[in-house]
Amino acid sequence: MKHVSILVPEGEGSLIDVIGAYKAFRRVNQYLEDNDQDPMFTVQLVGASRNMSIEGGLFSVHPHLRLEEVERTDLIIIPAISWNFSASLARNQALLPWIVQQYRQGAEVASMCIGGFLLAATGLLNGKSCSTHWMAADVFRRMFPEVNLVVEKVITDEQGIYTNGGAFSFVNLLLYLIEKYCGRKTAIYCSKVFEVDIDRNCQSPFTMFSGLKDHQDEEIKRAQLFIENNVDKKISIGQLATQFGIGRRNFDRRFIKATHNTPAEYLQRVKIEAAKKMLETSRKTVNEVMYEVGYIDLKAFREVFKRITGLSPLEYRNKYNKEAVVL
């Protein structure tokens, strides 16, 4: 039997993550018992107290155990916390040493969505890869520069530590863990019961790019706005640096520091984001969209689009534009 500790963070944590994980592991046990096998998991909610407030005080949760009552566990599930990260981390400081202690005793740890902030605050992710909700990526990078954020991934798995992307993709993480502990057959059964596609490994198609402008470098901010306001033009990074009176090497350095993207990456992402919106909402062909975002080489456009979104332009249009599919 594997002991699963589903943490209940204080404050505005995600109730659906807690309930979803609890029901998923219990469903596995039921499936195994229905097939004349022993149940795999002992599943318990664990919190700093026996009476926890969650979802901003809208709900009360009564964990089975307090932290100090758990001597040893095999798997810790960390649900999403509040988007007010600093306040949420301050409110849940008691969880951090407990997670570290259990990990050092052999427990595995899995964070869901922005629960990755709580996991990162333990220091266990330093030097390791982590995913989280794409909307929180810039804040995460600022708060935890020692962590390798791979926000395009749905799931990361490194040295007994698992993380996943945003929102309801936590179910994909649960399926991944169920397959690891119980095998492919059980994971497929659960994917059918939950009606969730198994093996989804990329959250790039869901990402909406919004360049980071919460910085103090005014020349770089102006360069960002110039790129965004001239999406249909072919822009040379060297000419852009000259236009704002900055040497090319210094321009690159300052741009990366301010935005966490190289100028070339930023330019590509702005153009592809504009292309995505056109593919979602208009009847324009892929070629027409390509020209409107400043590309003239279809092969290059397709390659950049697929690298950023995980889908070809045609696949993306067919996925998100009903009118285009009908036509």
C-alpha cells in the first residue's frame, strides 16, 4: 500500500485539485478491488490543522491528519495555491519543512498548476525542471531563478519530483502517476472514466503570449511596443537596436534581462500570437495569415509556428476555428 498525502493549503487553494486527486486514487482502488486485486493506495488529506479554510474561505475542509501526525508518506500531492503568491507562501510556511523532510525520507512529491510555487519555495526544485500555469511563468522566473521553468510541458518528472501545467491539466498528472504506480491498463481505464485524453504532454497550444513589461528599462519597453505595433513588417534586430541608440550586444543583454526572451524570440512570439488570433477568428488562409504577420517563406512560418504552439498552422485553425473547418 502506498500512502498518499494530499495537502490542504490554507487560504485560496484549489478545492477541485484536492477533491480530484482524492477521488482519482480512490477510483483506482475500486477498480483494483473489482478485478480481485488488493487496493494500491491509502489516501488521506493532510493539513496544518483539522479545520482548514480553502477557496478564499468559501469552503471548509477537515483533513484526516495534521502534518505532525504523518510520520512517513510515499507521495505528496500539492494542489494549486492562491494567485497572490507571496501571501499564500507566507500563510503556508508550515508545509515547507514537512515536505522537505518527507522527501528526504523517500517520499515523492507532485505539484499541480501553481502549486509549483509552494514546491519551489522548499528549494527542492533548485537545478531541476518545473512546469506551472503559463500565465504565472514570468512571476515564477522572477521568484525562483534557480529553477528551470519549462512551461510548455504538461508534466515534468525528475528525481521523484513531478510538476504539471495549468488548471485542469492536473488530471493528466494524476493519470501519469497512476500509470507509474499501477500500470498502463489502469491508467487507460481511468482516462476513460474521467474522459480525459491520456499522454497529453504539451500545453503550448493553450498559451497566449503577452510580453513582460513589468520592468524599468524604458528603451526596451519602447522596442517591445515597436515590435507589437509593426507585426506585419520584417524587422531587423540590428536595425532595431540602432533605432533606439543601443549597441547590438548591449541591446540583446538588456532585452533578455527585461523580458526573459531574446529579441528574436520576442519578435517570433509576437508574430505567432498575432497569427494565432487570425487563424482563430477569420476565414483567411494560412498563406494570407503568414503574409500579414511579416513572413514570406511558408516553410519557415510553419516551423516557427509549430515550435511555439505544438501544432501546424492548419491544425491550429482546425482546432479553434469552427467556421474555417466548415468551409
